[in-house]
Amino acid sequence: MLKTDSAPAQCGRVDAKPEKTDQPPAFEEALRQLESIVESMETGRIPLAEMLDKYEQGTRILKVCEARLKEAGMKIEILKKQKTGAPAFAPFPVATHEEF
């Protein structure tokens, strides 16, 4: 005898969009999304209204990427040698947006 799940099988439409979560995507995923948006906008084959929506979405994703990079920069420490010869950690200098 086959054992089956007690939950009924779901038939019908499957939503293409994943459920929204409160956490922003990881840096790598956000970067992939941003690259995809840029590529679609560069084709010039999408209507203006959709292009504006993609621009707004890209702006939000860019902020996520910048925040993730800033967080990573704050976690990086440089190992320095003190005058006494003992090792010491110093924060990694974070470049500002204007320095890019």
C-alpha cells in the first residue's frame, strides 16, 4: 500500500512571484536582480511605463546592495602591529559614495 500525504493536492494556478519576506535579498541575489533590470532597460524594447517601474525597482535594489557592502566593510578589520610588537585590530576604512 502506498502512503500519501494527508494534505489534499493543490491544482490550479501557481503564482510566479515568491512570497514577500521582511528581509532584503542577499547581496549576490540583489546584484543579479539589478543586472537583469539594467539588461532589460538597455534593450529599449520595453514601454516607457514599464521602464520607469524598472528604474524605481533598480533604485531600491541598488540601496540594498550599497547597504550590504557598507555592512561588510564595517565587519572587516585590519591586523596592525602595535609599537610594542603585539598585534592589534583596527577598523577597515570605508570609502564613501563620493570616493567611487
